[in-house]
Amino acid sequence: MDYDWVSGRLRAAAGLYPSATQSCETTAMSAKETLIAAVMFGGIGGYVWSSIPPASFQSPEEREAIEQSMYYSGCNEVRAAGKAPLYAGQPGYRENMDGDGDGIACEPHRSF
């Protein structure tokens, strides 16, 4: 094969098909990338925010009032209501239902 012929064909093809590594400067592509980044960072931020127990943001008086606003006779009732586990600062939480004192009452049963 003639090297010049192949080289010419490659140059012609390159003109028709832009490089895959060429940067995209279009508004649509920039908007898509911005949206993807926002969703990714928002999801991470939401996960971190949701993992902080509510008691972290409440005064002791507020926490006690909220916890006493609901009463469950025990963890079986909490589970039947679909509210388990209860975290410190949530309605219905009581220290005597928190067996290990970690701020989480009515945790799932662990099997050893």
C-alpha cells in the first residue's frame, strides 16, 4: 500500500469524524455535565446530612418534648407501627428501650 494514500484517507476521515478526545464546548454538553455533578454531590451531601441523628440539632428541652410527644409500650409496638429503629430525639424514643445506650432504640435483632 502507498503510505501517502493511507495518510490522505486518514486525514479525510479525521475531517469527517472529530476526535473522541476533542473537548465539547457546546452548551448542551456543559449543562449535562453540570447536572450530573450536581446530582452526584447533592446525593453525597444528602446522605451525610441524613446520617446525622436529629438529637444533634436540638436543645435538651426540645429533645425531651419531642421524645415524649409519642408513647410506645415497647419495641414490638414500634416495629408493628413501622417506626423502628427510633433515634434519640425522635418521637417515642426512651432510654429504657435503648439496650446498649447508643442513642438507637429498637434496633434490629442481631443473630450471632
